[in-house]
Amino acid sequence: MHVMDQGNINVSDLRLAMLVGITVGLFSAAPLIWLSWKIPQQIFAADCLSARYARPDPAIYAFSWQDALFVGGVCASAVAVVALKGLDLKGFVAFYYCGMLLLLAKIDARTYMLPDVLTLSLLWAGLLWHAAEGSDLTLARSVWGAAAGYIVLWGPCALFGGWWGREVMGHGDFKLSAAIGAWLGCLSLPFVWLIASGSSILIVLIANRFCGRRLREPMPFGPGLALGGILMLFFDEQWSNF
């Protein structure tokens, strides 16, 4: 099912894509929200910080506005996948990619942490997908994308971090950038970083203006990277046949 047919929008297919996508998104959001609480609980189990993030059973609590925003993002991604990628294997893989990025974004926004079990799994999944020739992107370009995604962020951060005597960016952000590079390749990464930086700056300014958040407070970069990675999957023409 593809909504776009030679530049024309098929209204009936669009309606069906919305129905299927929203249904899939709603059913997928619940386990993803559970994982967003369970994985940090496991990581913080032996740490005193666990009390800050732990809940005995997150399913029994009412959704917060962050949860509602997350569900909306999952449903929107599912609709976009069904409409633009179809209901075949490529569509399923594209939805897995979007779901993992949204899960990582939610965890990072709450805990300032990007678990290796998710970032590295996403990276290896991208490499294996392209090794199996699941898309037009070759394995070599996928590997170079992963390398560039890590090194280009790590290099300046290591340099300025050593100069200032403090950590500029967490290693989880480097690994997430590498994972996105493994899926999309080198050419999409500058746009991913641009979207991530712009959206993060915008959020900081809005939070400072309306919530009194100080500009010097730490800001998770994972949600911005996730947003850039998802948008580039759908709007970069070279990946229209992903």
C-alpha cells in the first residue's frame, strides 16, 4: 500500500493507512512505554538513583503528557510507514527503526541515559539489514555511516571536553548517532544533526521562556537525534526505496 502514486495522493489508501497505522501504533505504544520504565529500572537496580525513576508497575499509573506525546509519535510513525513504505517486510523494518528511536528518546528525556542494550541493538540491526541487501544502501555505506556517526560527534566533544574539563556530550549520544548512520548512511547524517541541534535549541528556549528552565541546565540530545533520524527516513529522496 502506497499513498503516493506518481505524485498524486490516493485518498482511499490514505484513509486505510491512517486506520491501520493508528491501530498498530496504539497496540505498539503500550509495550514500548512499559519498556521505557523497565529497562532503566534494571540498569538502576543496584544504584541509589533507582528510587528516582522506579515505579512498581507503570501500567497502573495514569498517563502523563509525555506518555500522550509518545503515543502520538508512535501512531504518526506507524501511519507514515504504512502510507509511504507499505505493509511488507520493509515496512515492518522501518517501523522497528522508528519505534526504537522513539523508545530511546523517551528514556533519554526522563533519565538522561541511552542504554547500550538499545543503541547497540539498533546499530547491529541496521548493519545486518543492509548486509542482507534489504535496501538500496550497501553494507559498506552502512558501515561508513556508523563510523561517521560516532567519530564526527565524539571528536569535537572529546576536544572541547578536555579543554573545559567536563563532559560535553554522553557516549550514548555517540552510539545513537552511529546507529542512525548505520541505517541511513553518511549523506543523511548532517541533516540529522542539523534537525537534532535545531529542535534541541528550540526546546531549551521554550522551556526557558515558559517553564523557567535555566539555559545552562543539561539537555538530553537523544530526542533530537531520534527526531532527525525519523524525519530523514521519510523525507530524504535517496531513501524513498528503503
